[in-house]
Amino acid sequence: MLVTIITCLVLAAALFFAVRHMVRERKSGGCGCGCAGCPSRGMCHRIEEALKDTK
């Protein structure tokens, strides 16, 4: 049972850090997923470009 608890804690920590990384990337202006090969790049950056045009 102790091994199961430790494994769950390790997985929960990994998930926490992965989500935190994506949130920080998104807040800093990135997509959070790496835009280089992203098939949805046009969707993300269309919004950013529209916001720049209104300023």
C-alpha cells in the first residue's frame, strides 16, 4: 500500500508541474504547447494578432 501512495504522489507532482508550466507559458504569450509544429497555431495567434491591432 505504501508503494501505491508514493506512486500516486509522484504522478500528482508531475501533473502539477506540467500544468503549471503550461499556464506560465500561456501567460507569457506562448501557446503552452510549443508553436513550432502545432497544427492549431493559426487559432492561437489569430487572437493575439487581433488584440495587437486594437491597441
